[in-house]
Amino acid sequence: MTDPRTITEYAARAADAARVLATWTGAQRRDLLHRCADALAAAEDRIIGVAAAETGLTPARLAGELARTTGQLRLLGDFVAADRHRDPLASPAAAPDGSDVVTVPVPVGPVAVFAASNFPLAFGVPGGDTAAALAAGCPVLVKAHPAQPETSRLLADLLAAALAAAPAGTFALVEGGPEVSLALVTSPPIRAVGFTGSLRGGRALMDAAAGRPDPIPVYAEMGSLNPVLVLPGAARDGNWAAALAAAVTGSAGQLCTKPGLVLVPACPAGTALADGIAVAVAATPTHRMLTEDMAAAHAEWLDRAANLPGTKLTSAPPPTAGTGERTPRPFVVQVEPEQLSGDLLEEHFGPTVVVCAAPVDAYPGIVARLAGSLTATLIVDPVDPADSDLAVALLPALAERAGRVVVNGVPTGVAVCDAMHHGGPWPATSAPWSTSVGTAAVRRFLRPVALQGLPAEFVAAVFPG
Amino acid sequence: MTDPRTITEYAARAADAARVLATWTGAQRRDLLHRCADALAAAEDRIIGVAAAETGLTPARLAGELARTTGQLRLLGDFVAADRHRDPLASPAAAPDGSDVVTVPVPVGPVAVFAASNFPLAFGVPGGDTAAALAAGCPVLVKAHPAQPETSRLLADLLAAALAAAPAGTFALVEGGPEVSLALVTSPPIRAVGFTGSLRGGRALMDAAAGRPDPIPVYAEMGSLNPVLVLPGAARDGNWAAALAAAVTGSAGQLCTKPGLVLVPACPAGTALADGIAVAVAATPTHRMLTEDMAAAHAEWLDRAANLPGTKLTSAPPPTAGTGERTPRPFVVQVEPEQLSGDLLEEHFGPTVVVCAAPVDAYPGIVARLAGSLTATLIVDPVDPADSDLAVALLPALAERAGRVVVNGVPTGVAVCDAMHHGGPWPATSAPWSTSVGTAAVRRFLRPVALQGLPAEFVAAVFPG
């Protein structure tokens, strides 16, 4: 566990580093980020070996995640080197006194990042928030996920070496439990927080940040139900059963964008689709979960769901002895629309989903009861006029409750690109205006400063980046 | 005082209005904003008469402020009609499944706006936050400033009539004290808060918003010292005394960007400039302050400053009997650098400023003790190499502490344009990433939603704006 005095020391060094980094150009920051990407890519086998052993995720999944991690480091570096983080609105204009005014982005200062367990690389120590903060010119203090000390230390060692050319204090790893988290968030030099994890954890950090003498923003990505609505025309396409089951069970159901609720129409095609999803989920091979606590919570949810009134459960058989407590049993809870409330409308990590056959005229009422999600998905037959009309009627309420609306796809893949928004209304995130994926993520660690009447040589000397 | 049940009713109607407004195009919203501007312009004489009587501000100042208010309504309307609120990064890209992803801005929902007393028009009922929220497509509940009931009601009546074509619930005025403020900020349908006022008031709203079951953002503009640093070369230009004194005393010193601290170099030219500012401030005619409480706080600060160790006061003579308790005595507090702490580094409303002659090598240490401000100003002789070197050395620390850095001007005029950033680090604002002035202000009431795989006809039908 990192000592509180060590956190104070790291934060003070980060504040010093911030002043130096603020004078760096975008091209210099790009070079830093590319060196980090190169270092991670060169250590691919070690990283995958250590992470697979510690997390239970498959080497194939981790290889894909590592490529994404190095890709986003490079993308964000290229983004700032090309000056694309500058606000296109901020072209020079005349101030009241006739002088020019122009707005430039400056880094906010030291950032605290909390590594997520379910993406040990892409949202872990060298993940999206770390990449965005470094791209913005902010030093980073990353807190390792307590379940992944070995992976975190290996990644931190690789980053620290790759950042040798950066000012001392640009990067540090801290480890520990809730007290360390709170010490980090309340440390005076810290100017912003990035977090991916549970609602309870995120809320605790938000409360601590809001209670500081000088409140700071917490960009927290938390729980998300990710509802999927299947319309009657599309329900006739039985292929959706396999696609949705794969989205539910991929990575043992431990994705933030995993569908947690599927509404199918109460008609023969809809109920056949519901049964198809149930069978496919229960039959999908899975692997151990990230932590014993998560596996226990999944097993406990299986017990609880089986005893809810009006539910029908389809689950994989109990594991044979010796497969370990971390291996989850995939299961589907089928419920009547009138039972849909409470726990059935909340996120449950693991290979499980709630499936409900409901008359389509009940869809709007169900949607109205949903909290904010990262995603909302419509499965629709676009050449069926009835489906199209229903889709247009339902889309506004889905957009009101989600950061990404998907039509005829599954929500689990998130493109890392300019156009991506990965966020959403509470409780999916604490900051619905901000994205944790894509180039726009750099903005959460930048702050505009208007420069009025500054001679060009001052701008060039002081605000290069 | 507005009844709590009435606030609940207004907020529910605003939530209904939000769903309709979300289907409007930018051009439709522009037309709304232009009608508001037209209605205010047509009632200019009445507005200025009522506001002058209630606030003590001069008709000339209020005429300028009204032009700014109508101008920003029109500018923000034109901005969204031209689709300039769309994120240029959000051009279509390929999602992992090969479908297109594009991000569109959607309105956040009902917004609570707290009218400021010091700009009864431009930051009042029809002010910047109201214009930005309507431009974004958000209904607005405005709380009148308690000191300005007549002005607020007149402006609200004019707006309500101009908004007749908008959905019912798009606009409402509420009145009352702190309980009404808290009821508004904790009302479930409210999605964001705009506030301009005191640090104490802003912090109370922030704490209430952060304590909601679903925390919402508060965009609060609060106290600001607005330091001005005069460098030795520039101190030789005696014209700065009159310019700075005018910035301190304009609108009776009740501007958020009023200089509160002027550092001059400890040299003959610097001390002459300090004396010149002191004489000019004390000699400037003033007018009554916005409220009796503000006038009392100003008088109390005069008493307190006179008794601080090591200060020298230059003040206007006491008012003759009968000029009213709201008329302030302009004064300047001259202090030694070693006295600069506590109260002397905080914002004081009214025609007053702290002036300190210090060796220029003490400037960095003084700047390091300053909290966040809306502005920071350097007065520099750009053809004097010593001044230029000092400026380049000081600018990074000023940018770290301000939302706008001004060179060779006064900070009190704020241009309403694309390039403006009016914000700054805590305690100047609660959201250093956001501006309350200029077209970028619309963004605080928008939220991105990524649309993945949506047929073009769905996008056109559901996300027109």
C-alpha cells in the first residue's frame, strides 16, 4: 500500500512536472505517447502472460486489448501533434478594446486515474484516461486495481521507462484500498480524476472531490444496463439470438457495454427469440471472472433471480468440482413485463441478461423507467414500415437515456475514433458531456484560456501546445 | 416567494417541454431567440427605466448592457441555426461492426438559471445562461435576484410573451430566498444549473447538486481578484493610472472582472503610478451600489482596511448627509508586499482596489499565492527587452491562475464572440472547462450522443438540431 506521505510527495512532483509539460509542444507529447506504445508493444508476450494469469481473460482478448491500448496512445499523440485539440471556434476576434482575443487549450495539471479491472490494459494503468491526460500535457498518478498488482506494476514499469524523457514526476503508480483512493482524490495538487468502476466506488470519489476546499471534476464511468429493444419485424431474424448471446457472454459478461436487458415483442417470433437467447447464453463456454468477489456476486444474483416471482431461469449446469470458485454459470432470467423493476433493471456483471417479452405498446413505459446507460440498442427491420415507425417513436427516449444509440448491432464494440462518444447520463457516468474513448477524451484534461492583446511572440513562447 | 409545489409543477412542465424542444431544428431555436431579442429591444425604455430605478446603474450603462443582451441572444441563435454547435470531430467513422458512427449534440434537459444582480440584463433573467440554454434547446427556470423583483418580472413577462410559440413549460420565473434556490437545484427534472454570484452562494448550490441522488453540474461564476501586474518599462506610461482607475470604479466597482489587486514595480515610476491610481480612484464620481448589503460590506471593508497594519488609504471624502446609505466611497489601499495576504488577496465588490509596490523579483512569489481568477493582466512595454523577458517568465503562472490573460488592456470588457473564454480556475468558477460568455457557452447545455448504424432517415427524423 502506498503511504499517504508518498502520495503527497508524488503529487508535489507531479505539480512541478505539470509546469514543465505545459511548455511542451503537441509534437513532443506525441513522441512521449508513441514511446509508451512502442514499449508496451515490445513487451506484448510478458504483458499478456502476466495479465492472463491474473485476470482470467483469454490471451486472444488481451492481445486485442493491447493493440487497442497502443493504438489509442498513438492516436491521441497524433491528435495533439496535429493541433486538433485546439477549439476551432477559438480563432482570433476583436476584444472591446480593439485588441485580438484568441483562446488556447492549457493542461489542467496533475490527474489521478483509477485503473479498471475489466480492461486491465485499455482502461488500466496505460489506458484511455492515462493516454488522454498525457496527450493533454498532464502528469498522471495511477492507482492500480487491487485485484491486479502484478499486471499494474509491469505496465507501470514499462511506462516509467518509456517516459524517461518526460519531466520527473510525470508518472507514478500508487497502490492500496479506499483510504489511498480518498488520499489521492483529496490531494491538493490533483486537478481532475478519471475513474472506471462501480457506482459505489465512483460516487465515493465524487463525494470526496466535491467536498474539497476546491472541488475538482471526477470523470467516472460506472454502472450501465445497456438495454436492447427488439422490434417485431426484426424478431423474425433468428440470427439475433446468437449475436446477443455472444454480446452477453463475451469476456465472461464483464464489459461495461454488455446488454443487461433485452425486450422482445410478445409474439411467437419474439418468444422464440427470447428462448433462443436463453439457450445460447446457457450453452456458451465461459471463463473465470476477474475476482472472487465478482464471481460470488454473480452466483448470489443467480440464487436471488431464481427466487423472484414470475421469473423463468435458463442456466448452465453447476460447475463440476475443482473448476474454481471464479468460474460463473451463464444464465438468462426471463420475466413478465409487470415484474420488471428493482434488481432486474440494474447492472449485473457476469454472463447474465434479463429477457422480457412485452407487447410493443408497453416498450415506452418500460423505457421511461430506465436510468442512464452507456448505450441503448434497437433491433429493427428498416424495410418494415411498422418497425420503422416504432423506431422513430422510441429513439428520442433512448437518446435521452444513453450516450450511444446503436441500431442493428450489439453495443459491446466501442470504436476508438474522433466520432466516438463513450459516456452517458447518470448513473452510467458522472459527466455526461465528456467521453472516455476517442480523441475528444483529451478535452477532459484541457482548460481554455483566452489570450487578449498578447503579442504573437509571447503566444509562441508561452503557449506552444 | 414561489411555492415549492409550484417549482415541482414548473419543473415537470419543463421536462415535457424539453422532449418537444429536442425535436426542433437549430433554425427554429434561432427564431425563438431572435423573437426574445426583438421583444427586449422594443421595450428598451421601460426596461432601462425600471432597471435604473431598482439597481442604481446608469441608463447609459444599462443601454449598453441591453444591446449586449439582445446581441448575444441573436448571436447564439445564429450559431445553432448554422449548425456551428456540432462538434467538428464528430464526422462519421466506422464502428467495429462496420456500421457508421457519428456523434450529435442533444439538449441536456431543463436548466435552472440564477440571475446575477450586477448584470441585471446580460446575466439576468434573459442573460447569457438563459440564451445558451434556449439555444441548446433546453427549457429554463430562472430564479430572479431577490434585489431586483420589478426588473426580473418585467423581463420575464417580455420573454414569456416572446416564447409563446415554444412548448408550454419552456420558460418560468421563480422568486425567493435560499430555500427556493435549493428546491430548484434539487428538483429531479433539472439537469444543469447556471449561476453568477458569490462564492458562498455558488458553493451552497454546488453542494446541493453534488448531494442529489443523481448529481448534476453547476456552472457557477463566483469571486475573482483579477490581478494586474505592471512591469517597470510600462510603469513609465502615466496614462495607465486613469485607465486602471476607470476599470476599478466603473459601474461602482461591481463588475466580476474589476481589478482587485495592482502590483506596480518598487521604483519611482511605479510608486508614482500607484499614487496616481489612488488619487484617480478617490476622485472618480460614483453612484449607489446594487444593494444596501453590498454598500454596507464596502463601508465595512473601508473601516477594516484602514486599520490593517502597514496600509495607506486614499479615499473619497465621507458622503454628505442625505446621499443615501447605498453610495460608496471609492478608495485605494496601498500596502507593502509583506502585508499582502488574507483579505487583501480577496475580491471586494465596490470601487476599491489594493495597490502594492513590490520589487519585480517578488512578483512570482506573490502570484504563487493567488487563487484562481477570471482574468489576469500584464501591463508591459513590449519594445523594452527587460519587460518582455519578465512577461514571458510571468505568463505561465498567470495562465495557471486565470481563464483570460490580458496584455496591455483592462480586463473589464468581455467580448461576446466565438473566441471568448469567460471562466477560470476555482474559486473564480466551479467549471474551469466551460465559458459563460461567447458561443461556446451553448455547449454547457448540450450532451453528445453517438449514433451507430442509424439509417439516415432515422437521424433526420429524430435528431434534427
